[in-house]
Amino acid sequence: MAKSNTAFVCQNCGTAHAKWSGRCEACGAWNSLVEETVSAPPGGLSAPEAGKKTRVANVDFSPLDSAEPPPPRLSTGIPELDLVFGGGIARSSAVLVGGDPGIGKSTLLLQAAASMAKAGVKSLYISGEEAVSQIQSRARRLNVAASPVQLAAETDLRSILKALKAASPELVIIDSVQTLWSDNLEAAPGSVAQVRACAQELTRFAKKTGAAVVLVGHVTKDGQIAGPRVLEHMVDAVFYFEGERGHQFRILRSVKNRFGPTDEIGVFEMGEQGLSAARDPSALFLAGSEAEASGRAVFAAMEGSRPVLSEVQALAGPESAGSPRRSIVGWDSSRLAMLLAVFDARCGLRFGTRDVYLSVTGGYRITEPAGDLAAAAALASSLLDKSVPAGSVFFGEVALSGAIRPVGRIEPRLREAARLGFTQAFAPPGAPELVDGMAVRALSRLQDLVDVLGGGE
Ligand code: TYD
Ligand code: MG
């Protein structure tokens, strides 16, 4: 039996320290060390006793070039999900799906399990959060109750592993990893030590048996999977399910994927019968045709192989006494600060003590630097009270020098914008001049944008 000892484990990064201190030396977090009883995992690297083993296994080396086929995949039966996973979920892999509570993780995974089970994949769904009857009633609501998914409500890791070994499933959903506990550890469920130990055991189960294991993880307020980043290193793929409450759109974003691309997104719509693929995802985040108004600009974004158009709205308030407010939804506050500084220094456009609000509509979040130019257009348009040219889209990165820098994948952005009825694009230099009837105007400096809006005269 493994020997128990205690360690002070950082609840932020999971590093174990021999002694308590006020600050974790590994990640710098304050007051994050908690004493935990840790029994060394069987054969685990942290056990010094492991060095006493007499039998040492041989390590076999392999060439880079291998005739072995890529890991086989299981189609989830949900095309949006398969796209994000990179062509289905890989067997023998452990996958983490994170997201805010209530965003739809359980719904999505129950739908996936149901569709896979119906296609003959042996699927288990183990919930530590809901009773079996609750899951059954959700299944009825989702119209999937006839699917042969096996349900269980359990949180004890040992019981779960025993049941898994007996059932030899091909797909296991664990909802959620934060509710599991292993009696090897004294730490409470949801603590870093527990989450890590449970995820490790389940990952090992996936590798050993060829099952695909999906772990659901809740996200904390600051956007991390509760407790530990350590989980992200442990699993083969990490996906975040995002969206705004009050909007029915949900985006599944890949953060890490050992078996596929990491920049694909899946776009879903939450409805009465659960999640369905959004019908026209590229047009989903457009605010619609309101009357022409200042402070609005459309960004032609790329999410992996998929173009997405979204609208940025900005409002520069009146001069205010005291420190001005900067409020942002769906974009990055440091990029806003940078843009305002560049406007000031390179174009003489001063936001000064005005409150500035910037919002990306529809619950979309801009992650590409190419979004700079659209945000800049919305900001300048609001400040100057001049609307941007009708039917236009924007993309380009703004440098500190005020230069508009080129971005990748220009043509798919332009083609999609043209398809959706836009007629002109403002883009960095180097873009083709005409694509599918869309006129492209190259802007080389931020000042060129201000001139377009008529603020330069
Ligand atoms: P859920 O999957 O339980 O979220 P999570 O597991 O991420 O915490 O989804 C909860 C929300 O989804 C809840 O507010 C109700 C809503 N919902 C629908 O709108 N339609 C549906 O068909 C279902 C099952 C849930
Ligand atoms: Mg849930």
C-alpha cells in the first residue's frame, strides 16, 4: 500500500511544497498553500521509494516516421462537435470540457452521448451533480430518452473505476470532475489534489482501455477551470464552452488538442430541445440592420477555417470629472488602452477624460489582433459622431506606430463578407483590390481611417 505523507499544495498551480509559506514559489500566488495528505500514486514519480524498485523496464525508441495509422476516432454524430474535436473524438483520449455553470455543458455532452450510443458506441454518463431522475428528465426534454446511454450518479472514484472496468465502455462522460473524490486523499472534493488525482486515474483508464473519457470542468470567475491548470496539462484536449447568458448562441472553442487543430470553433444555438448547430454561424453576431448610427463597425473575423462577422459598438461619453470609465464586453482591455493611446499620439484624436464603452454584439468575443481596426473604426466613429461607410467591414492589426499591419487569411474574410451583402472592406495594405464584387480599400495608417471618417479635415 502506498505510504501517506503530507505536503503543502498550492491551490492555484498544484505544486507541492515540503514546508508552508505565505507565497507559492512556483506561481507566486499568496496564501494558496493548504496542507494535504498525499499518498504517493502507485508507481508515481513523486514517491522517493519508487527508486528502490529493482526491476527496471527497457525503453524502446521509435523512428519519427511511422506506418501506424492516426488514433481512430469516434464520430459524435454532431457535426459542429466533430469539427472542433478535429474529426470526432479520439479513442484512448481524455478530453476536458470547461465552461461557466449553466452554459450548457451537461446538455451538450448528454446529446453527444445519446447520439453516439444510438450509433452503437457503448456510452456511460456518470454525474456527480445531478440525480439519475434529473438526467432522465433532461433526456426526455432533449428527445433522446430512447438512446441506450447508461446513467449513474456517483462521486466516489474507486466505485466509478470499478464500474468502468466491469462495463468496458467506449465513451465515458464524467460530469463534473470537481465532484469526484478519491479516498486515498484527505483533501476535500474540488480541491486541486482531488481533482488532479481523479483526473489522473481517469486519464490512465482511457489510455489503458482505449475508451474516450470526457471530463466536465467548471470554470471559476477569472476564467480558469476551477482549481488547477494542472488538468490542462494532463489531458489530451481542452475545450471551452462559452457564451453570454441571455443570448442563445454558444461557442465551443478548442484551447488544446493533441489530435487536431486548436483554432476551430463550433457554434450552437440553445433552444427548447437543447443545442443545435447554428444555421448561419458567420452572420450570427451581426446586430442586424438598425438605422445608420455612429459608433458601429463590422469586423470580418476568422475562427479557424471559418469566417465570422461580428459587430463592434463603441460609445465615447461626455467629458467626465475624475477618472474616466473604460468598460468592455467581448474584447481586451489592454488592447483598448493601447488603441486610445495610439489615437492620441498618432492622430491627435483625444478620448481624454471621456468614458469609453466598447461592446461586441451577440455574445461574441474577439480574440484576433485583426479586430483592432474594427474596434478603432467604432471608437473613432463614436468620437467624431460620423458613421462608417454603409456596407463596410474592417480588419487589420494596429501597431503602436499607428501603422495598420497585415493579417492572415484575407480572401475568406472578404468572400464571406461579400456573401452576406457587404460591399466594401477596409483592410491592411497587400489585400487584393476586388474580391467577389467587394471593393477593398487599403489603409496603411490609423490616420487613413480617421480621414475616411472625415475627421482629418
Ligand atoms: P446545463 O447543460 O445544465 O449547463 P451546465 O452543465 O454547463 O451547468 O444547461 C443549463 C441551462 O440550459 C439551463 O439554464 C437551461 C438551459 N436549457 C435550455 O435552454 N434548453 C434545454 O433543452 C436544456 C436541457 C437546457
Ligand atoms: Mg451541468
